[in-house]
Amino acid sequence: MSRRTTPGRVAVYVVLGLALIPVLFPVYYAFAGAVMGPGDLATYPPALVPGDLHWQNFGDVEAVPLGRFYVNSAVQAGVITFAQVVTSILAAYAFAFLRMPAKAATFALFLATLMVPWESIIIPNYLAISDWGLTRGGLTYLGLVLPFLASAFGTFLLRQAFLQFPGELRDAAVIDGCGHWRLLWQVVVPLSKPSIAAVGVYVFLSAWNQYFWPLILVRDPEYQTLQIGISQLNDAEAAQPGLILAGVALSLLPTLAVVLFGQRYIVRGLTAGALR
């Protein structure tokens, strides 16, 4: 029997397949329930396969301005992702290549911020953003993204990747006259695309799925995000499950696309600094 078909390998695939079921089932049921009629959703036990396709659920989501919420979430997630990627690149380069006093202690203190629960700083953040008047009108976008423009996690991940950068290549670039700025953007960044893409995917997914911060910050309904809009569907049409699942399915599309097209970058990026 070949190595690829050993009983142990088959058992591993069986276990992984069973573990995959509870992970994928909520995603499947969100899309299946989005096209189910009230009769299918009201049965007990619940129907797992739609009887008649009820596409009207997707039309009824316009009970709330879901398109506007989509744009708000896209703006929020896009700005946060761009800002965190750029700040993480700059900070990671500094911690990896630049000489500075107490660099190890500074980096350890930087990483210590990862252990601070978000719930413990949400009130100070809210009070500061509110005092600056960033909770109404167009300035709401700034209030949504301001606390998330930098990330210790992204800096840590990219620093570990930058440390794998060949010293000989860096020395050759310096001999050719590369300064820090040119070395970073023309040499280091192009060779670290998988790690940078992994940070971008992770940040985008986290920003897209934010719920609590937009919930407490945004006062103008015009600037609510998609996650808040979906919760409003619960009240807009007397809690129709098919309508709510249609909104959930629409909100899942960008995240699924990012995961499907970026998964290879996630794996390569997260393992880039594993071995030295």
C-alpha cells in the first residue's frame, strides 16, 4: 500500500472531514436559508435543503438601506486594512533592521499591547472620539477607523518575516546605494508579499466583521455599517428568518471571496517566520 493511502492518512482525512462539518454548516445554512420560504424555515426539525427557491428574500432586504451599509463597511474595512498594512510595514522594518536604544525592550512593550483586552479600552476610546466630535456626519468615518490604524499583531508578523530576509542581499543593496526608504519599498516589500497579504487579509476580515464599535459610536443611521444593518432586519420585517439570512449571506460574500483568493497567502505568510 502506498504512503498516500495508508490507514493512518485515511483516518486523518476522516477526522478532518468530520471537524469541517461544524465549521462549514453555518455558512451553508446561511445561503440555503436565504432562499427558503417561510414554510421551510418554520418546519420542525428544520429543513436543510430548500423546497422552493424563494429569491424574494434578497429583494426584501431593501427594507433597510443595505446598499448604503455595504458602502460604509467597505470604506471602514478598506481604510483600516490599508493603514494597518502600511504602519505594520514601517514599524516591522524599524524593529528588524534599524539600530535603536533598548530595541528589544521597546518591542516587548509593543507586543504587550496584544494582551490588553479591547473591552478595557473601548470606553476611553469612545470618550476621546466623542469629545473630538467624530460621531456625527462625514467625520463618523474617521471615528470608525481612528482606533485601528496600527496593530501590534501585524508588526510582529511582518518583523518575523523581515528577519528571514537574506543579509547578503541587503548588503548588496546598501553597497549599490540603497537607503532605508528605497531598500524597504523596492527590495524588502516585494520579497515579502505573502506575509503582507496575510496581514491584509486578517485585518480586512476583522474590520469587516466589527459590530460593537460601530454600534456604540455611530449615531447617524446613514453611516451605520453592514453588521448593524443586518440586526435591523430583525425589526424591519417582524423577524422573518429568511430575510435575515439573506442579509447574512450578502455580508458573507466579501469575506468568502477574500478567504478563497487569499488563503494561500495566509498560510505562506503565517509560516514565513516559523523557521530560521
